[in-house]
Amino acid sequence: MGIPATNTNQAQMNVSPATALGMQDIYTISETKQLPLGTFVRLADGRGFVYGKAGATALAAGKLTQSAAPTQEDQAVTVTAAVGAMQLSVTTDSETTTLNQYAGGFVYVNDDTGESQMYTIRGNAAATTTGPVILYLYEKVRTAITAGSGTVSIVKHPCDGLIVSPTTLTASVCGVPNVAVTAAYYAWFQVLGVCPVLTDGTIVVGEWVRSEERRVGKECRSRW
């Protein structure tokens, strides 16, 4: 039974707020994407959830997750992107790029003019292990990025390709699934409020729960 969506005695009280709003239920997984990645829902009981996608391995309920580790950092721009352009041509490192693998993710400029500027990725073409890969952007390039001297880093959306948080983090923590999530399926991940979380160690009352010396609660709150 879900959390009441209203204060009436109507049948609607027996479904979760997400369902009442016409969204995927917080206890349901989906093979197809029902909402934009990163969509945030906060319930009246104080719990908060973000919408994400599991990586290539299934996720157990109650296990802390982290974002996919970045693999394409400081890559060369192969074609100068003029102001107003809405695509970038970028090399890749030892990884075959599939169609729209980075859709919804981000690309930011490391070096050259435009350094520190970031763009949202609308989609990408498929590419071989060394690229170049064409990234299609939602925004226009604000400062020209020069081929040969400009470098960028590509990161997936932080809620795309989630994995169980390892002993040594390789990316920031994301949230906790309340149900088992099939590999590559979409689900809600809890980031706020009371939540059962599995642990490998001993929890002491009154002490912070940490992941690699970082406060998990603070990590989640700072993002969402």
C-alpha cells in the first residue's frame, strides 16, 4: 500500500503520490523510461526520491548506489566548434560509444577558450573505441572551442547507469532503491528521509553513517 496522496477517504488514498500524479510508482521498476532522469519527488512524510536507471548489473533493495564512473575525461576536440554550433566532435578513450549513450549527460570544457563552460547532451552518434564521437547539444556553444587545443570531458547524467557503491568510491553517491531493480531498468532512488539501508559494518547510535569518509546524507542533500 502506498503513502496516502490526499486527506480524503477516497480510493485515491491507497496509491502512492507518484501514481496519483500520473507518474511511475515509487515501488515499481520499468524497462522503458517514463520520466526525465533526475526527476525529484518529495512525499508528505519527508522522503525524497530521484528517478534513475540501473547500470549493467541488477541492484538489490536497500543498497547504496553511486553514479557511473566517468571514463571520458580531458578528450580532444577534433573539429573547431564555432559560437552558435550545437554539436561537438570529440575523441574517446578505449571505449566503443553506442548511439545516445550520453543522452541527458553533460560535456564541459577543460582547456582553451570557454574553459569551465558546460553543455547538456541531447544525444550522440555511435563511434569506435577512439572516436571521434559527435555530441549533439541542447544549447548553442557560447565560446568557440578550437580543434587541437580545446579539450572537454564527457559525463553521463548522475542518475544514469547506477551501480552499487563500492568500498572505494569512483563517483558520487546517488541514492537507495527501495525495491530490487533489474539491470538497465528505471526506478526511484531514495535520497531524503527515513530509509532502510544495508551495511557491511556496525552502526553506532548517534554516529554519522559514512561512505569513504563522506557523509552519505550530506552527499545526497547537496545534490538534490
